[in-house]
Amino acid sequence: MKLKLHKIKNFLKKLPIIIGENAFLISLLFILLSLILGGLVLYNYIRLTQKVEIQIIKEPVKFQFQTYEEVLKIWQEREEKSKEVDLKQYPDLFRVD
């Protein structure tokens, strides 16, 4: 057991040197792995979209005017506050009189 641990320890010590000497091949390996993982994710996405049935909405979507007015009111309040901040005069701390 000690012999295997010693071999593993030596290999891990030499690993950065091996990676540095074969940087181009390692980068190609990473590109290949990323393409494979991307392909798997795309395949699973396509497979899941084919399984799920499209639900047909029976009622048309209704525009909620009350919610729209509330959001518009909040935006107007924020705009007023931002205008107040723009008009406020701050004293110059670095000016010596």
C-alpha cells in the first residue's frame, strides 16, 4: 500500500511539469471535453423538449391595467426622486476658503 501511495505522490508532484510540457495537447483535450459536454447538454435539452407536450391556453391573456398603473406610479416616484438628487447641491469638501 505504501508503494502505491508513493507512486501516486510522485505522479502528482510531476503532474504540473507534464501539463506544462504538453500544454497544447492538454488545451486540445479540454476543448474536446467541452464540445462533448455541450453536445450532451444539447441532446438532453432536445430530448426533453420532444417529451413535453405543448399546453394550449383556453383563455386569452388579459392585460392587467391595475398592475400596470401601480408599476407606472412606482416608476414616476423613482423618477421624481432621481430628479431631486440631480438638483441637490453638495458642498465641496476639498475647497479651502
